[in-house]
Amino acid sequence: MKKIKDFRIDRNLDSLDNVKKIKSCIDEFVYEDTIKDLSSNLSNLLEIPSEIINKKIKQVIYDKFDYYANKPKFKIDFTLFESLKYFAFFIILVLFKKRIKLKNNKKEKVDIILDNVEKEYVVEKFSKILSYFKKPLILVNKSFTNKNSSGHEAFFLNINSSFLSNNILKGKTISSLRFIFRLFYFSQKNKLNLIKIFFTIFYSSLKYYKIFSSYDSKFLIHDRIYHSCAIRNYLFKKNGGNKILCLQSHIAEGTISVFCDIDTLLTFGKENDTEKKLKLLGGTINSSAYVGSIRMEEGLKNTKIINEINPIDILITGINIANWVGTSKEILNIYYEHIRWISKISKKYPKLKITIKHHPNYRGDATEKEIIKNTNINTIVKPENKLNSYHFLLKSKLILSFGSTMIIEGRSLGKQCFFLDPEKKNSTFFNNLDYLNEIRISNFENLEKIVKKFTIDNESNMKIENEKFCLSHENASERVYKYLSKFEKHENKNF
């Protein structure tokens, strides 16, 4: 276990290679004797196979890697206060459990379950899909407040409510307590916060046992690959579920694509590189299909308001400044280099109307501000009048980005969209995604040619097969429903 405590990445190395090194370190960790033993114990308590427990361990530990530290490492060191806190949480769940009581001894039937709803926009994005079902169940967390945005007969359940109700631990109090004390002992002995890691798995298991023991559905749906959960997927299927859909909502960038566990992946376009990359990074995917972008479908349901936007020659779509910035020194260098390219274009062609539309989470960047000063570049973060990034995309001749998914989505509109990837060094975003190669611009000279072609000469012809990037946003939700309908009919034939 000393290896994972001492593990560091070298930021002088390639960004995706560093992600792979982190993955390999975790792979080795879960097969150490102590972890295998604890995993086996928990498997017996929860009646979940050890391989499923191990998958979840990998997901939990990966989330503990601190890319922002001066020397990036796993934040899993033992602290007495935190270990005692999670020791107490364990004891509460074991000693104060109560059995689930079902109405008429039957689970409540729902048509589909939407999981991982943190904010209102998630419900809005899925609202059209959910409208095809008479009785959807929407699982929300405590931060979700508006329950009237779904527009149909949906009902909401706080996933953290009544978590003490469970049947799986019946008759296992002594063995559960024995496991908790062993866990605390090994945490202290190895100076690792194992008790917090295993509590996360324990709590997740009880939570989904409770939900799937109370509600019966054949289908579960969610977005964001990094929100996949091995425990949830196993327990859903164990309790009679048929299909779990994960809709693509982002590029398979390395830091958010490690150890995914997906039943069916619904991609934007007709490609399989995304699936291959996820598997390369330790993921499991049972099947895949392509449907387009439901986020763009929702975002463009009202296009009349785009007239409030003045025409744009070049739109730069920003991205979340997230874990990827800590994968290497080079990736941050090329990120600012792509902004320098835009600044250079602006100064060389001052008549061009250039807008940077940042991600809503953007908090400002002094380096970017310095690079684009003395240019005519306009910056927008949160537009007014319910305008969104897709509206700006429609009003633009040329769309560029360091790594925004909108480049892929915009291709389905026939828009000229390209990634700016100086010297093709943005490996964590684009390596192993070969289908994106023809829309990556790797040097300033090629960028300038494309700018002249599509904004000055106003050409519109470029022979690229756009459906491999993304299908039309129109009817994306209907495609998802039709995909599920095939399995619904199959179920009905079995009765």
C-alpha cells in the first residue's frame, strides 16, 4: 500500500500518459491482499459480487486523486478525526436500520428512472424523453429545489431520504460490526483512509438497495459518463431492471473517462472511438448506439430569439477549467497558445467579429485577459434573455474551441466547427479519438487558411461526413425512446 501513498505524476510528461499511470496504480492497489480481503468481506455482507465492489473501489479512489496539488497525488491519507467520523456513520447505519415496508407487499411500478439529477437543467434536458412515459421517477439530491420543470406526470425522490430503511443487513449486525472494526484497524495500520472509501461503497449500496427494493422499473437513464456507478448498475439489474442508458454529454477526455461502468452508451454520432477509449481507461460497456444530442435538442427548442444576437464571424466556445489542467505542464501551455492564435487573428483581421462564449462556470482568467487585451474580441459568460451557447453557434460562421463538445454537436447543423490543438499535443482530450482528426487544427497557418476560407471568402463547402460526429438534434429524444421501445416490446412478448 506504500506505492499508492507515494504515487505522484510527473507534469513534464504527456497528459494522457499520466492519466493512464493513475489508472494503473489503482488497478494494482485493488489487488493487494488487504483490499481483496476487505472487498470479499463487504461482498458477503451486501450480497454483491467482489468484482462489482472492486469496480466501485476503483471509481471512488480515482475521485480522490488531487490534480490541483503541487505534486498531484491521492488524497487518501489516514486522519484520526475523519476516520472516527466515518466509523460513527458506519455504526449508525448498522445499528439503527429499519426494514422497508412496502404497500401491499409490492414495489411501486414506474416506467423509467432518471438518476443523477443535481440541478434543474438535467430535468429540462431529459424532459422530452420522459414525456414519452406515463410515470417517470426522478432521483434528485438535496441541492435540487425546483420540481415543477418536468412538464409531465413525473414524481421526485430525494436519493438520500430514508436511507436507514433497508432489508439487506437483516441478521448481519454482528458480522457488520466485525467488518467495521477490521476496517478501522487496517486504516490505522496502513495510514490510509480506507474506512471512508469503503463507507462510500457501503452507503451507495444501501441507497440503491432501498430505491430498487421500493420501485420497479425496466429502464434507468442518466448522462455524464463520469457519473456511472457499478453498484447502481448491478443492483438495478438484480432487482429486475432491463436497460441502463448513459447518454454522452461530453468528449471522452481522459480525466473524466476512467473506470466507467456502462450498460448501454448512447453516443452523439456514428463512431466507436469513444467506446474504445473508455475501455482503454478501464471502463466496461456492454453495448452502444447513436442518437444525437438531447442537450442541443433542448437548447434549440426556441430559435426565434437568436435574432437578438448580432452576426458573429468567429465564435470561440469555452470549456470547464477542470482536472485536465493538472495532467501536464504542456496542456496548460497549449491552452493559452490557442488563445494567442485567436488574438493574433483578431489583430491581423480587425474587421472580423470574434466572440469568446465561455462556459457558465467560468470565473475569469487573468492570463487570458492579458492575451486578448488590445483586440476586438468580445467575451460572454452568461447571456441574457434565455440565450444559450447553441443560439450563438447558429449565428456564427466559424466555431472554434480547445475542447468543447459543441464542436461535435455543431457539425450536425452543417456548421464549420474545429478544435484548436497546437502541435496536436492535447492528448487527454483527443488521443484515441481518431474520428476527430480531420477537424483538429494543429498550427496557426492552417487556422488562418480556414479563417480566410469561411469568414472572408465565405465558402461553405467542406466535404466531411458530419453524422459520424453527431446526428441531427431534431428527434434525438425520439431516437432514445424508440431504442428503449424495442426492449419494452421484447419484455411484453415474454408474458
